[in-house]
Amino acid sequence: MTEGKEAAAQAVEAAADVAGNWAKAGRHAGIAGAAIGVVAAGAAAGVAIERLTVGRGMRRKARLALDAAGPYGTLRGTPGVAVAEDGTELYYEVDEPGGVPGRPEKGARAGKGDQARGSKADKAARAVQEAQSGFRKRLLAVLGRRSTAPTVVFSHGYCLSQDSWHFQRAALRGTVRTVHWDQRSHGRSARGHGQIDGTEPVTIDLLGRDLKAVLDAAVPEGPIVLVGHSMGGMTVMALADQFPDFVAERVVGVALIGTSAGRLSEVAFGLPSLGVKAFHRLAPGVLKALGAQSEIVERGRRATADLFAGIIKRYSFGTPKDVDPGVARFAERLIEATPIDVVAEFYPAFAVHDKTDALVAYDKVPALVLAGEKDLITPADHSQTIAELLPNAELLCVPGAGHLVMLEQPELVNEQLVSLVERASAAARSSRTARA
């Protein structure tokens, strides 16, 4: 009980910090900032009360057990660095065909966590291995010569990293060449130089140019299949907008998953209708103020970790209660790793994002447009709009799934990506034959 009281006192102290910090934000962003401060203080106080009955050590052990429950995010490839136009180093990894599928990084282990979960983990592991084997046979049959097979390049979303593609990476590993990269200021990439010195704000166009730098470094030749989730999908659109000739020459397939071509300022995020306009108007200012007090805010995020986990589940998954706890914790860790000042830097870019006209660059290649039916961040109707503009697109709205559909329904997403690579490879081969 003493440990619980100590944890409660720490949470209450952090709650005061959070409330004070968000009150400062309120002076910049009006009533919304003050309201967030009250909610934050209440949430932290609620966590404090709970910790009177559940010891901090017990809660920490539970989180560590979930972290060890599966080797999520442990797959590593050959590292590389691309340099963006402002000097920012963009980290990427390459998985070459012929490697060992599903091998985690050295030192990673599932051990006690898997034992704790018992047969459920064993069954899941066997299912993944069987699916990989099937995907390998299918792809090897259709890809033909390695020199003509496409490289599949994955671009991740806002507040995530390349590790968010864990299940898709495992499914394709050893069969087709893949590239996974971290967007600037995310994952293992460096903080954006232009953002650190204040010379350039984050824009979706800038991210498109970052992707071009990665492609130039990691895929200097050969056909490419682009895969983008959420902000990563917008990045893929921005590439087409600025480099249409490159796309026409090199890109043979595209997958746009849980993303949008525009109108994000209209998204309700599951909020009551009366609060939506106020949220969109005030959120950038609140976030900017929070970013300026990042140390205090990060302390508050740690104090309200349980509330934070609940929010992540709600906005990441369509049916949170059905998601593997280890996967849910993995998503939480990915988002936790994004500092609040980075969250604030990127957020304004979405309100002005509009790449509807750029989609024409992909209208001649096989495309996959996939969305979660219950996605609250990039609603499924946004994917419907994209698919209507792409004649060769296959649209799939996944029942019951949310924004992180590739983690929530990995087998289904993997199946669709393998089918896309098959279609893209066949179309590229037919095109080469026709030109010959």
C-alpha cells in the first residue's frame, strides 16, 4: 500500500504540472486550452486513486510482460541513410530477397512473455509462419527473375515509425526486396533540421521530397511498389505531385492504406458535432504551446499513461477489446516514442493537405486502397474518394477495423499486399514485353 500511496502522490504532483502547463496553453488558445488542463488534471488524479489499490511495481511488471509478449518491431534489415534537402538524415533499412523470413534483431526474445500467453502465442506464431510460406510460394511463382522484381517501399504514418509495418515486413521477408524508412523526426531518423532552426515548417510536400531522397538512395534502379499508411499515404501522393515523371517511369503499383487526399479539416474524430469546429480551430495553437513546454508535458504523459493507453486504443483500433494486448501495447509504445514538440510540428500540415489532383499519376498502375470501417482519423469515405479516382484500384473497407488496420487485421492486409505485388509485377512484365 505504501508503494501505491507514493505512486499516487507522484501522479497528483504530475497532474498539477499538466494542469499548469495546459493552463499556459489556454492563454494562447483560449478556452480549449483551459478545458484540456482541467481534463488532464482530473485524469491524472483518477490514475492516482487507482494506484492506491494497484501498486506501481505490479503495473510496471504487467507492461513489461506485454512488451515481451511478442517480437513486435524487432525485425531489422541492412541500414542506410538518405540525406534530405535540408541536411536531415533519414534512416532506412533494406530487406533483400533470399534472407531468413521473420528473423528478429539480435538479442530480441519472446521468452517469458510467450510462455505467459501460452498456446495463444504459439498458435499465432504458427499461423504467421504458415502464411509466410504461402506468400513466398505465390510471389516466387509470379516474380520470375529477381532483376525484374519490384522493390516494395513502405512509408509509415504520423507518430509511428517503420516498425508499424512489422507484420507486413515479416510476410514479405525473404521473398521480395523491401525498404522501410522513418519519416523525419520519427523513429531512428534525425530531427528535421529545418524545423529545429525554424527555417521551414513541416509540409506534406516536404515529406514527398524526403521520400524521393530515400528512393534515390535505396532504390536507384528498377520498378517500385509504394505502400503508404495515413501520413505515409499522403507522402506517396506528394511524391507524385512533385515528381510525376519519376512516378511514371519507376512506379508499377501503389497501396494507400488508411489515408486521405484532403478534407482532413472536416474530420470529426468521433467528437460531438458542436465541438468539431472548435477543435480544428484551436488544436494547432494548443499543441504549439504544449510543444514549447515539452519537458513538463512529457512528464504529464507519463503520469497519465493509463488514460493515454485508453485514448490510443480508441483511435487506433475499431474493436479494441478484440486486439491482442501485446499488439495494443506495441502501438502504444510507438506513439509514446513521438515527442510532443514533434506532434505539434507536424499537425498543422494536415489541415492544408490536398493531393486529389496528384492521384492521376497513379491511375495507370495497379492500386490497393484499403481502410478500416471504424477509422476515426482518416474515415473510410476518404478512401472511397481516392478509389474513385484510380481506375485500376481495388477498394477494401475492412469491417470492424480502425486506423491501425495493418496491426489490427495483419493477415488480411498481408494478403492484399501480396495480391498487389502479384498484379504490379504482372502488369510491369506485360508493359516491358509490349515495349520490346
